[in-house]
Amino acid sequence: MGTVCFIVDASVTGALLPRHLRAIRQTGLADLTPPVIVTGTTVDPRLSYMEQRYQVHCLITPSLPLGARINQAAYVSQADWLLIAMQQQPLEAKFWGLFYPQLETCTLDAFLIGSEPPRISERLLQCFLGSGVAMPPYIAIRRAWLECLGGLDPELDEVAALSDLLQRLYACPTRLQTFNLEALRLSHDSPTNNTSPEPPRTTPTR
């Protein structure tokens, strides 16, 4: 599936940053421990503790907006797939173990992880009203495709940088698919599911 790297920004995840890191490291897959880059603007003693406990690399750049921080982390990683945290709320550890096999694909450029994609009508309405797009918990994107898009806007900070990236994913001919957390939960909770659970459904966006 190529190399994988997580990019988790401290300002995006806030107080739930440790939960993000714990979920990434507790997938139960001993043979798969992808690198994690934690970006931020403030030197914090807690980051040093998390760096050791969760085996992550902290990249602190006080003067850079969020878009530039993520671009720098993507360049440093040189990974084939970048998994970028987009929300404060983390995903469950078991979810990552089920998602990783999806990255074996050679026909997709990106995944929206953990939420339904907006309908075309919703995207048109958002564009008309100038409102932001619905933010998934994470996205997975090929680094090569992120570079084709020009990376994140280095001048934008916080939610604006992430919303702009999603809008460009939709506007460009991105081979995009959703890996849905709700479908995964339904398959696990079904009373008729007394065998091993089926893999969660993926939903094409176009």
C-alpha cells in the first residue's frame, strides 16, 4: 500500500490530541506503526511527553499558519499516503485497523474518512451561500495528488485552510471515496451478525 504518515495538528485536535495519538497506536496491528507528525505553533512540555510515549515527531513552527504547517509536514514525511486530522474528535483505534487495507488501491487519490460526503445539491448550496463544506474527521490523500493540487493554501489558518483543501478536492477531478464510520458501527451492532463482520462500505463521491 506504500508508505503512510499521519499529520495531526495540535490546534485542530486541541485537548483531544492524546486520544488521537492513542487511537493511532492502539490498532492492534503490531506490524504496522506508521510515523506520526504532530504540528503546532507552541512549545509545550506535554508535547515532549507525548513524543516519547506515542513515538511521534513534533514539528513546531510558531510563525506558520495551519496550511503552511501541514505542507511542511507533508514534505518532511515523503510518505505515499498522508492521513490528516480534520476535526477535534478522534476515531476509534479499531477503525484504523480496518481502514489501512483500503490504501492498497491504485485507482483512488483520496478518502474522506469517517463521514458521508455531501450531495451535489448540498455542495452547490454551500458554494452559493459561501459556507464551509462539512468536515470529515480525517482525510487520506496521496502526497503526489496533494502536490498536484498545490498543497494547502499556506496563507490560510485553522478551519479556512482545511475547508479550502476540501473544496479543491471536489472541484478537481479527484478520484475520491468515503470510508464510512457509521456503516462500520452498523455492521458491528447488527444482531444477525454472529460471524466475522463484513468490511465497512465505501461510498464513491462521484
